Amino acid sequence: MGSWKYEDKERDIVISSRIRLARNIKDMPFPILLPEHKARLIVDLIWNCLEKDETLNTEFKKIEVGKVGLNERRMLVEKHLTSLELGTHKGAAVFINKKEDLSIMVNEEDHVRIQCIQEGFQLHNTYDMANSVDDVLERCVDFAYHEKYGYLTACPTNVGTGMRASVMLHLPSLTLNNQINTMIVTLAKFGLTIRGIYGEGTQALGDLYQISNQNTLGMTERELIENLHDVAREIIKKEREHRYEILSTNKTYLEDKIYRAFGILSNARSINAEESMKLLSLVRLGSDLELIEQDIGVINDLMINIQPGILSGIYGEEMTDRDRDRIRAEHIRKYIKPE
């Protein structure tokens, strides 16, 4: 296992760890071809499996995606509990535990997608949680599995383990030094890929990047996790090197960017999500480097809570873009205060 048992030591750079397992029910069409009545049968089947099991020691709430408003759906995506694609097919639902670190999407691209998220660098612990849910479902559901190819999935790129493991990294220094494109090329050599904050096809808001495995076939789950873990540690090392290089060679430049960001956030009366994330990234960097005194946990929460859907949920109202930018600025000022 290498040094994985010491993995939760990198919270200054690693925001979270995520494991997603894709599964499909044997002899059932994939969701894209699934009639609505069969899709609903699958939702009931998975729900019954969870309700009667006593080993998970957690309770789930069921959300039928077609029955909730657009803002609630957007909020689920912003919390990383569902994907942008959930709801594309009829009969889509999600089961979410109370801590909101475990969700099970039903009838997304695949019949079942188990997803677990933990704060910090905890890939192995996160996998153990996802695997425990998989074990529960496999006791009462016959998943499509091939002796040679492994778990069968709607997209061939997921065949095999059906697993996507990822870490969300905060990489402001590598971004400032224009190293991200070089990193993309390097990651591909290790069977890994880099995505934006909400996964494939999304942008990297606030210098946050998801690093995940690209291959799912030919390696075990543990081997894929170990590969991602080892490469992530190298990226963390590079990010730290670049941080201290800028700090030692151009401290004034770095301090100026950080304090300008702090000044805007602590005084702005209207601000959009993209600019907020960019500025919060710099303030978070300043806190990591002890150039500015701000709680990293608070900044992490702000990066989530200022997103459009969650912000509307917090304040319990529908907002125009202009109102949302004003309320976002007020919300940030509650937590980012002048020193």
C-alpha cells in the first residue's frame, strides 16, 4: 500500500477525494434505451436493497429528479452529489445519506452509480465506503459482469472496474506559472486525466482541478487508486515547490495579488461566482503560506456555498443574476473580514 495510510496529511492542497462505481443490472437495457416503467422498477429495487440492509449504518433520503425544481437539481450538482447528466433519462433518482458524503445515482448513464466523497486526501478510506455500498447492492441485485472484461457499462471507457477515482486539488501556483498544460500531457502517460470542478467538460474554477483515472480495464481497483495516489503526491510536491519558489523570488508580487484579492472580497458589494472563486483561491493560498490570517475551512465552505444554486438554497429565494451577485458579496463579507 506504500504510504497511503498517511494520506490525509495534505489538506492545504487536497480539497477532497472521490470514488464512483458504475454498475448495471444484468439483462436490462442501459438507461438510454430503458422504458420509464422499467426505470422506476430499478429505483424501487435499489431503494428496497438499502432500506432492508443493516450493515451500512446510515439512512438515505430519496430524490426523484423529475419531481424537483431546476434550482434544487443545480444545488445537487454544486454539492457534487449528482452529475450534470442525471435527469437526462426518465425515472432518474438519487439516494443521499445524512452526511451528504455518499450518494447513489440511479438511471444516469448507467443503472447505478455509487459515489462517495471525503474531505482531504483519503482515497483508500473513500473506496472502502463505496465498496461497502457495492457489497450491499450485490447481495440483492445481479449486476452485469463478464469474466474477462469485468463490469459492463454503457460507455466502453468504464468497462472493467467501473471505477473513477479522483482527487480535487487546489493548484494556484502551478496555474500562475502556466504549468497546467504540461501537467495534462504528463498525466496522460500515467493513464490519468484532469478535469474541471464539476467533472468532464467543466472549467477549473478557483484553480481547483479534478485528477482522475482514465483507465478502468486491466488493473484492480486498488492498483488504480495506488497509481492515482502516487501521481497526486508528485503533483502536491510540485505545487509546494512552485509556491515557495514564488515566495522566495517574488514575494512582493505574490503578496500584492493575495492582498488585492482579500481587499476585493472583504469590500465588494456585487460579485459573480467566477470572480469570487478566483479571488478565494488567492486568499486560500495566502492562508496556506501564512501571509494572511484566514481559516482554510471557512474558505473551503465559501467555495461551495457561493455557487448559484446553493446560494439560492441558503437564502431560500429565487434570485435574478444581479440579486445573486449582491447577496453573494454580502455572504462573503460575513466571513472574509478585514484583519
